[in-house]
Amino acid sequence: MERKKIETFEDLKVWQKGIDLVKQIYLRTKEGELSKDFGLRDQLRRATVSIPANIAEGFERYSRKEYLNFLNIAKGSAGEVRSLLRVALEVGYIDQPTYTQLSNQAMELSRMLSNQIQSINQSLK
């Protein structure tokens, strides 16, 4: 199978999956109890948007070291999303299946970012 050449950040699978998670979070936070908790809702949205935004910003930088820094920030945001989702579950704003689905998506992103970070680290040696 031939791999598509990566020319823009939009070509990155990890960025595409980040956008998918953003969409899911926005859909889940626009109704129900979570939509009324402005603090938690907004923090969850900001943390989620931060993932693809940092991937894009890092990709557009001129150095691989800078890109690496932004990937690390994106990975941190993926962890923040998982933590905030757990808060939403514990206070009853989302149900277990929703938590599991969204948390798994964030975990998959985290793994993909880890792989990319490791790959770049290897290439810098």
C-alpha cells in the first residue's frame, strides 16, 4: 500500500483524528447538564481544540525541535481532556458509554502523538 505524501498538517492522520474528537466534544457539550457548567464545558472544549491546533502550529514551524515541542503540548492536552471527561463522568454530566468512547479517542490520539514524538526523537539523534 502506497503512503500518501504528507504535505500539509491536514494530511496528518493524528490531526484528522484530533478534529474528529473536537467535533464529538462540541456535539456532546452543547446539550444536557454539561452545557450548563460553563467552566467545565469551556475548559474541555479548549483542551480538545488545543490538540489539533498545536499539531498544526508545530507542523508549520521551521524546525523539527519546535514541532516536537508542540506535539508534546498536544499530548499534554490529550491527557487534560481525559481528566476533564472523568470529572464530567463523576459528577453525572455524561454516562459511562460516552465517557469510554471519548476517553478512548483521546487515548488513541495520545498514543499516536507518542509514536510521532518517538519517531522525531530518533531522527534527531
